[in-house]
Amino acid sequence: MTKYFEVTDRDCAARIGRLMLDQRIRTPAILNSELLRKHRGSIIDCGCVWDRDESPETSADPGKLLILPHRSLPPHAPPEIVNRPPQPFSPQIAGHDGAVGEVIHPAQADIPGRGRDLYVLGAAALFENQARSLVDAVLRLKNNTAPDTAVYAPALATPENLAVLIYLGIDLVDDTACTIRGYQDLYLTREGARSIERLREFPCSCAICTEIKTPEELRSRPKSERARLLADHNTARLSEELRTVRECIRDGILREYVEKQCRSSPYLTAALRLLDSEHTYLEERTPTVRKSVLVANTAESQNRVEVTRFAERVLSRFTPPDSDTDTLVILPCSAKKPYSLSRSHARFFDALKGYRQQVHEIILTSPLGVVPRELETVYPAAHYDIAVTGEWSLDETAWVAACLRTYLAKHTYKNIIAHVSGGFFDVCKIVERDLGIEIVYSAAATGGLLSDDSLASLRESVAGIVSSQSRGRSRRSQLATVRAIADYQFGRGVGEQLIPDRARVKSGRSGFRIFADREQIASSTRFGTIAPTLAGAANMPPDIYRVEIDDFLPKGSILAPGVVSADPQIRPMDEVIVEGAMAFGVGRAVMSGREMVESSRGVAVDPRAVRGV
């Protein structure tokens, strides 16, 4: 834990925060390597223990952050050297009463988890073009240190890789790599490095490029001056990229930006794919809902946490309503979300009129897989967009088929009708073959799914299996929908506890509200999820999505130091229940459950309603 670093905004592992030193540093930040080396900034590098010319005694100011003396070792140094006990620090360093940082070698066995405010990734510069080594080193460091400490990767950042580094969870970088590239006659852009010898015009309008005007003029300058000008340009582009990344974090769209940016280098694409394979690391840090639309434009989009989490929850938390409904209708997705508001699904509803309460509907879509009709309004089912070409990649087909296969293996239906075509048809045929089941295909051979012949075939297929719908089941269907949402959000079986049989659902233009005995127990959110009231929270199971606080009555945001314990499955933006000796409330999580418990600064929960106990 630290009293010097506080996170204010999060987007997966990336975050915006502040280091509260003599001069406040807003992170992610770019450190000036010259100031760092000369002990003139707010962060002082005490240097290598083998460098006898260092003078760390000049940096005992408690307003500074000291990076403790360290050994400079390559990534594959012998373990006996890496893990050798540190030498005693000088009295000035040992008595430093301020923030402290420590260099951690990638192979270091013991990572001090307390008493540090900053961790420096040792030998970071050597991880360039080493995707697996970089991801492994960062994740090992992050998983073994407190969540409210900062991470610094020196001599590694360029405009090309900065977004990926910050997405990995790095808070501080420096301008060293940009300066070195300048002395190598390399002109850096967001897309990569260009040799100044081959450049014919500047693609940048920074002060350096505007003043010099042409690469030819820059090449005519003396070597030392040219190197300095290139280094200044490279650093300016790095700063520009940092501002772009910060805005992406604030808007919750850094993932989309990273998917685009990593295309400039196979090394960066590999790093993103390897990071996605470490599902637990990203899942814990990824909010359950976002204010922005999830844009799935690349193959990597299929592996992002929001997609895999939705697919996993459908399989583990969703139960088809009405045990006597044994007929499944499979439909394709639509461009308009929620699907029910689309023209195509309105036509499907007309074809199924009188029978919809006796069948269960699921929608197939890439990249989410299977979307039960009950969950079509829940993020991200109603909040995503994809590039539609009509052509499915092998990866898309395999992923959606895997989701449908697992769903049908878990939930048995006596009859399955698929009103699909194109890639959706291929998916259903693969699953039909793999499970050895029979699926009835209702689409006509010509005219498309919305043709009169296809819609008539859909109706006839359903009518031949089920009887006409009785009118007494509409209210039960509403309860089934909101219960399914509650199960998806909080866990299987919670819906029935939160929403009793006597409950009523009142729908309006802004969503729905749920009442029991004339008392409101929950309402819908803009993300399609459920927000329990204090009365509803009292019906919830006692051991899930709970944040236990100390003995106080919150008057505003609940800070992490006031949290005693928290359900580890809580993620940012989850609806949570707050309880303590003096208070009972409901609100929205700002941190994950683990971060609430292990952090010493920052907002943990934004309460919506609190009452004294």
C-alpha cells in the first residue's frame, strides 16, 4: 500500500493516476531521463550499486521519490546473482522519509509487496521485440505487488508501442528510447521508425518539422545537431501519443485503439494476443459495463474480456425460463440493437405471433456467440458494433459454433428450429453434426430470411410443434426476463431471491422498475442491468457482491481505506451492496473487490442509497 499514488480512472489494466510528490506527476507519464540521471526531478534514481560515482546523498528530500540503489543485470543473469541479498543502504537513503521505488529483475524470486510506492521493471529496454518476455515480466510484477503502486518501464517507450505498454499496466515511461533513436538517425512516428536518409517529406507538423521544413535540410545539419533535433521530434511525438492514450482511457476505448495501433508491428500484435491469453489478469481489471460502444473490427476483438465474459456468463449463470418450454428458435443478429427494435426481428415476431411464449429464442452473433432473448439488452449485447461483409472467417465460425455447441450440450431442447442463413447456417450445421442432434431449418431456398416464403415456413415449423399461446403467461415472461438479467449479473438463482413471484414489472420509455408489495426493489440501468434498491438488496444472498465497511455512515464516496472486506468477484462498475455496523447501502463499484481491500487510496464505491443501521 502507498500514500503517494492514487488511481483516478481505469480502463482494463491501464489507468490514470497521480504521484503526490513535491511536484505532482499525473500518470501515465513520461519521465525526463536527463533530470532523472542528474537527480533534479521529483523522482531520483540512486543508480547502480557498482557505480561509485553516484551521489545519492543529495536526494534525501522527503518530497522526492527515491529509486533505491540496484544492480544492473541482463534478463538472463544467473539466479544466484539476481537473488543475492542487497547491500546495506547509506544512512541518507536508509533514513529517507518519503516515497520509495525499487528495481525488480524479471527473474527475481522475492518481490517486496509492501513498503514500496513504485516498482521499476529491470532490463525493460531488452524486452523490445520480445513479446512473451515483456508480457510475462509485467504480469508477474503486477500480480505480486499491491494494486495501488505504480510501475515504471525505463528505456522502452516509443510512439509506436506506448499504447500497448500502458494497456499492459505500465504507469511511467521515459524518453530514453526516443533520444537513442534520434542519435541513430531514426525519425519516429506512431506507425514506427523511418530512416531520415530515406524520408522525402515530414508526415508531422510539430515545431521541429515545421521549422526545418524538409528532411533534406535536416540531413544537411551537423550530426550532433541533427541527432538533437530528431530526439526532440521523437519525444514530442511520444508526448502526443501519451495525450491520445489518456483520452482513450477516459472514454473507455483504449482497447479499440490498441487493436488498431498494434497492427504496426508483429511484436505488438503478439503482445496483445499473449495478454489476452492471460484472461484472469485482464478480467479482474475490466469493467462489467462501459459507456462506449464495443467495436469489434479485428480478430483480436473476439478474445477481449467483454466478449469472453459474456459468453462464459451465458453458459454458467443463465437458465432458460419455463421448464415446460422445450422448443428452441435460433435467429440471426441484426445491425440495430437491441435486436427486438430491428426491422428483421419485428418480422420474426409477426411470424411467431401467438407462439412466442411457448418457445425460447436465442440469437447467434459474432463475436458474442449466443445471446438469449432475455439478455439482449444487457451490455455488451446491446452495445457492440462489427464490420458486416457477409463473409465469415474460420475463427468466427469456430467461436460461435463452440458457444452454441456448449449451450445446447448444457440445455436440452426437444425441438430446435433455426431460421438462419449464410455463416449462421454453417454454424448450426457444424453443431448439429458434432452433437448428433436434429435441427429444422425454416428458411426458404430463395428470397432471404425476410421473404414471405421464409417467414411462412418459420411459422409453419413452429405451429407444427407447439399449440397456440394462451394469454395467461405474459407477466410470467416479464419476471423471467428480469430474473435472467439478475442471474447474469449476480449469479444463478439470485433472480428468484431478489424478485419474488408477487413482483410486478412496470416498463417505461427510460427502462423498467420492479415492485413487490408496492415497494420498489430494483430498476433498470442504461446498460440493461439491474440496480437493486435498499429493499431489494435486503433480499439478496448474504455472501455475494458485498462490500463490508468500517464503523461509519457514508456521506459520499466510500474510499478504499474504509473497506474491511469485499467479494473478490466484484469488478469495476458492478452493482454492489455496502454493509457495516452503522450502515447498509447500495452503489456501484469503482474498483475490483481485491483492489478495494489492498489499496490505501482512491474511491472504492459510489453509493446510490445508504441508511443507518
